Amino acid sequence: KMIKIFEELGFVSIENGILSAATNPPHQEISESSIYTAFNETVKQQAFWALSPIAEIYDFLKNRK
């Protein structure tokens, strides 16, 4: 994921399977990456399902519309 995120942000490029660092990469925050944002949301959802008390998961499912 990190390589794809870095590629999206212009920090690296991949051509013919070869990874190259950008000579003058743009200054960007990692949170500007749509790949990172989607991955971060997935991690949060997985943490909820894996770590939340059963009662909290039950309430979530019961109140979902």
C-alpha cells in the first residue's frame, strides 16, 4: 500500500517494474492520498469489528438503518 500511496503523491514512480524516487517531489501530506484515506477508513472499520465490546456492536447493528 505504501508504495502505491507514494506513487499517487508523486514521491516515487514505477516504470517497467522499477521503482525510482522523485528528484523534486511535491510537498504533500500523506492524508492527501485517496488510497491512504480509503485504507485508513478500512482499518478503523476493522478495529471496530475486532475490538469493540459485543454490546456496542449489537447496538450499532440494531440502530443501523
